[in-house]
Amino acid sequence: MTLPRVSVHIVTYNQKDFIGPAIESSLSQGYPDLQIVVSDDASTDGTDAIVRSYAERFPDQVVAITGGPNLGICGNENRALERCDGVYVAFLAGDDLMLPGKIRAQVDWLEGDPARVLCSHDVEHFDSATGKTLRLHSSMAEQRFGTGTGEFIRGGYFPATSSLMARRSAIPNPGFDERIRVFSDYKFAADVLAHGGKFGYVPGVLGRYRRHGKNATIQHAILQWEEIHVSLALIEVEHPEFAADCQTAKAYSYYQRAVTLISQGKVTEGRGAIKTAFRHDPLVSWKLPLWWLVSRLPRGVSRALYERRLQKMQSS
């Protein structure tokens, strides 16, 4: 049986301590036809030299893109994407890790139906300094199967980017929307599914998401939230057939924000977020009116409920 070619898409910037293990985790997959494209965004810490060393050692597998201008995250993602020639493209951040069997499991799932275009899996978040597992990505929301952009965004859940594998023929040109500065993966996934392709996941934990002080999601949490809403606005304009789904997705986002704000004692802001969620979709969650009531309780009670919610997520 001849397996389809897979390109591993890795972008990196000033990750000299992490890029080697990321590439090694791809090489160790043992998949017979694997291309690993690593694009360095003009690092200043020596990351580029490490990337080139792997291309020299594994010239038949590793493609090193170094020495170019700094394009920013989205520009660098598209620069790497241009060099990916596999039937499928697996995405891996330069500081994350693949676990054994990931590539083959996702290829088998995607090959099972030509309508399948996007596949994910569970990922464990781990502390980079200690190696300790902090939680599973699935603890934030259940993994799902579905069809098309509408179902994908309506669920209010986004899989870990380093768990994604996409059918290359479904990826739009140029790929990542560079109007979004940092967190373009949300719209990327929505665009891949825009023509009604199926999405789903394979069972098991097949990747590790490294938590450290320089994570974009840690440094720019507010920007991430804002750019998801920019993405939804763009989706609504470009694909008006998903307008109702975008409203539900916005409502879910505001609901999540309200929970966080109320638990932090920012009651006025939290109530404002609840009102905005109601305006977008009053039926987004039965818990929405419950959190409105919680906002009327003493701060200690709301905080205790939030802590209990976090503990439940982390233990699941």
C-alpha cells in the first residue's frame, strides 16, 4: 500500500531551545513519505542555524527556509505553506511536539472519505520547565465531528493548532489570511471547511503543547479574543450563508468572557458581556442566565463557582 505524501508545516522565531525537539518529533514518526518544511522568520538567537543543520543532515526530508525577511506570524505561515507539496499538511508550532503514531492515524482517517478535509486530535498542555502535564486540550470542550464552516464555528471550540492536518486541495490560496496579525488559524480552519468538507478527530493524545512565558496565547490573550471576532466578521462578509452561525459563535465567545470577568470580580463588565451574548444569540447556552444570577452574588461565591469549574475541566 502506497501512503500519500504528508508535509509537516513548522514556523519558528527565536525558539532555539525548542525547534530541535519539534523537528525530531516529526522525524521520529517513521512515516514513509514525509516532507518537513521549517520556515524561520529571521530569528536573532541562532534558531536559523539549527534549522539549516537539520536540512543538511536530512536533505531528503527537511526543507529549511532561512535568511528571508521577517514577515510576522501569518506571513511566515504562508511562506512555509508555499513549499508544502504533500497531499496532506500537518501543522506544528516550533515549540510543540508530535507524539508517536500521529501522522499515520490522521492520514488513515482522512483517507477514509474524500470529503474529509480537516482532522485534529487531543493534545496535552505541559509545563516546559518541569515537563509536567497541566491538562488535556479536550478538557476545555469536547472534540467533535461535523461538516462545513457553520458547524465548526458554532460549537465554540477550536482544537489545538498543532493537532491539525488538512487536505492540501481544500486549503485556499494563499492560505492564512494576513489581515489577521497573529491568530489566523481560526479563520484558516473555517476557510478550509467553507465548501462543505468534513472535520473530525482521531482518538488519543497525539501531541504536546508547550507552555512557557513566550507563548503567543499567553502573551496576547486579549488580542486572541479580539482576532477571533475579526475572523468571524470576515467570515460573515465573505460567506454570508454562515451569518447565523457567526452570531452564535460570537455569543459563545462573549459568554466565555463573561464567566471570566465575573469570576475576577469585574461584575459590570461581565454583565455587559452577557448582554452582548444575548444580543447575538440568546439560546447559545442555558448557563447564560445562570451566570447573570451569579453576578448578583457576593464576589467570593462567584469566584468559588469559577474555581470549581476550572477543577472540573482539569480533572476531566
